[in-house]
Amino acid sequence: MIATEFNKLKIEKKAEIWTEYGIFLDERVIYGKYKIIIYALFDFYIEVYYNIKNTEIENMKALENIEDWEGYMQSVKL
């Protein structure tokens, strides 16, 4: 499976794959509302969007391009 294939799946199937094969890497909180958790999955990375207020997973997406990494680049010090 590749990132673009993962992104085309329904959220239920994404969750099934993520819980079985995902490897936790990091997390961050945005706007005090979402915890975004990044996982390694096969040969790509995914973000799981967890709504802190209603304690539900609202979205999952594979990172497909450099713009998807922008939120993580702010925390990297070179």
C-alpha cells in the first residue's frame, strides 16, 4: 500500500490498518482542540486527528507532500 491508496480508503478501513500496523512517532496539539498523532505505516507516515473535546478520531491522512510536514518543521532545530 502507498500513501495515495491509504488516503482513498474510508475512515473505518484506515483505522483497521492503522491500529494493526502503525508505529507511534510523535504528537502535537493545535488550537487546543486537536491532538495530531503521527505514525509510521509501511513506507509512509500518517496523521490521526483526535478531537480532544469530544474524544473522537475525526480524520486520518497519509502525508503525501512536503507541505504536509510543515507543522512538524517548526519543532525541528537544525
